[in-house]
Amino acid sequence: MKTGIIITLYNQESQINKVEIAQFLDIQKNIHLCFVNNGSTDNTLEILEQISEQFPNNTSVVNIKKEKGLHAALKLGFRFLSNLKNFNQLCYFPKINFNELNNISTMNMG
């Protein structure tokens, strides 16, 4: 079983650290990152799709074409992961510093 983490993003292309994410996912095999792109108008979606292609078993991307607000973005992320039915725990980060992503591994996820 895995832990699903929902991360909402809006125009955060310059803040996404692909190296940190790759290092994190290489170590954390039981975590699935669900990126919810909430209507970004920059290249956020393209970057998230690149990450998802690199780590198809540990990432997913939910795209909202027009920004809907945090509540709607989280709801879609939770619904998406719930439909996959292989998670024993779901949590979210409405804002995350991708340079500190590995700090998640030190949290008690159980």
C-alpha cells in the first residue's frame, strides 16, 4: 500500500525542482505524488507531465484548465486518488517548497 500526497500548483513552473522530485521518488517507493495543476498559464503543466512520464508508477497529474480555487483542486485530487484504490493514506500540501521535498520522508506518514 502507498501513501498518496496531493500537491496543488498554480503558475509555479519556476519553483518546481525536478532534481529534488526525482531524488525523492527514487527513495520513497511507497509514496505517490498527485500533482493538481490548477489552471496554470505558465509551463507548470508541461513540467509536471515530464515528471509523470519519468515516474509513471509514483506520480499522476490532474489538470484543471481554469483555476478553480484550492478547495476544488484538492477535491479533484482526492477523488482521483480515491478512484485508484491502492492507498492506505491520503494527505495534501497546498503549498510546498520543492527544494525541501525530502523533509516529507521524515514525517510520520503512518
